[in-house]
Amino acid sequence: MQAEEPQDASFSYQPLHDGDRFDLGGTTLTALALPGHSAGSMVFVDVDRHLGFTGDSWLP
């Protein structure tokens, strides 16, 4: 199943790279590559709160 592109022309996807940081409004996350699991896997780390966020999917 192919994901549909957003209909709003003012929106565009931006690639994330290892070490990129972004502000969520009071919380800054750092994107870290997680090679070896699957292509393009990333983990997002909140260094200040000592939290990591990742996800996975399972398809039958």
C-alpha cells in the first residue's frame, strides 16, 4: 500500500539524518540512526529527560 501525498501544497516532508535535532516546543529530540535493524530505522532521544522513542511494525 502506497502512502498518499498530503493535499496541502504548503506541506513538504523533510528527510531526517543521524544527529539532526528538532524542537517540539519545549522539548528537543535528537534523531539517531539505528542501523542493523532495518533500512532507515531511527530512534529519537530526549537527552534532557533521558528518554528514547522508537517504534516498529509487524505485518502478517
